[in-house]
Amino acid sequence: MANIRPAVFARMGWYPDTGEECIRLIRQWSLLKIGTKTADIKAIGGIVPHAGWYFSGEIACQVYKLLSKTHPDVVVVFGKHLSVFSQRSIMTDGLWETPLGNIRIASEIASVLADEYDFVVETCSRFEEDNTIEVQLPFIKYFFPEARLLPVGLPPTSESLDIARRAGELCLSNGLNVISVGSTDLTHYGPNYGFMPAGFGDNALKWVYHNDERVIKRMCAMDAFGVIEEALSHHNACCPGACASAIAMAEKMGALGGDDLVYGTSYDKSPGTSFVGYVGIVFY
């Protein structure tokens, strides 16, 4: 077990800790008829939320279902809650546990990135607990059972975009079929988050919708640095570095635009004064 990173957040209840229950939910959500606005789409990457599956798993599932047409060798997931001043992180070796089976790290790509840039290298026994990447892994194992994983934490800086493009370049030069995924939730509103510019009630819900719409438009336009600027100014993406990096890599891989599949908030599942926005986007 020394070379397997444990599924910490499954044990904490963020998503099911059994393969059977993960599969049941994924199959249930996959029956939903949510399509793209673009005909014959060939998805190269996407943006997914990362709350507990009860709140946002259904939205994330729609993105992975569309990406499953791509049959990737490697899935790159950009995540982690990082500020402009945070250190970058990466895993370069080992396996990551999921209830559906372990996922192997794409070591040949990760090792080159870790050699070329200054990263904190996480291991299977030494890592920061963070939900943003882990809650994606059962979807990845279900839809891409043979794919390997490149988990990367990048802060919201212009250099992160260069690193993401380099990751795409390395995958291309190694002849790998790859998809680029950015993990972020949107506006965190209410007293729980100390952010209430529109007060409470319907006005608050409408305000959050329009605040989220601002950054979603930037995402769909594949404006990577614009996403960073927008999120830092309006607090409408909790992981702007991850989101922007996924866009930069997808663009390097040939993506031309984005398609927002579905939007929702935690208020839809649990009405209250504090809630969070979620979006599912594919890049094509």
C-alpha cells in the first residue's frame, strides 16, 4: 500500500466509498439528456465542479460522459485551492486509489514537468488533502478505465498557463491522446463564506447567477488569462489557476471553443443563505 495514495475524501463522505454505489450514480446521471450546442462535437477538455457528489456530481458526470468519446491515454486534471502566492504541486509516480480501482500516474510526463519547473512533488504518503482532484477520479476510472492520470496544482498566474501549454506539448510529442480537465466551483455566496454583496433571498440568487455568468463567458471563449483576472476581481471561481490552465492546455491540443452544458448551485439541492455555483463545460 506504500505506493498507493488513499482515497481520503471517499472515506469522508464526499462521494461513495464503494465501487457499486459509484457505478450506480454514474449510470443514473448518464441517462440524463444533456447535450451540446455544437453538432458532432469532439471534446478535448472541460471544466468540472468539485463539491461533494450530492451537490455537483451530476454536473461533472455530464462533462465526463461527453469526454468519453475521446478515449484518452492520459487525463490531466488541474486542481487545488491555490492563491497567486501558492506553490505548484504535482505527483510524479505511484497509484491513486478510487473505489473503482487504482489509477496510475503518467510518470513520463509528470517527471519532465517536475524537472523543468519548480514543483512541490507530492507522494502517495506525503500530500496535501484537497478535494478538487480526488472527487474526479471515480468518473475518470469509470469512463476511461485504461487512462493514466496527471494531477497538477497550478496557481492563478501567467506562468501556470505556460506550464499547462508545455504539458500539452509533451503529450503531443509523446504521441499521447489526452484530455485537459480544470476543477473549479464558482461563486461562494453567503455568511458561511463572508461574501454577501446582494443580501439574501431571490436577489442574492440572481446576483450569483450573473456573477457566475461573467466567468463562464470567459471560460467558453477560452480566454485563459481573462478567467484569472475575472475570478480574482469578482470571486466567481475558487480555483482560477486550475480552470485557466485547463483552457491553455486544451487550446494547445487544438480546442477552438467551449460549450457550457449545465449550470446549477448548491441551493438547488439544499436551499439556504449560503450556496455555491457550479458549471460543466466542454472544450472542442
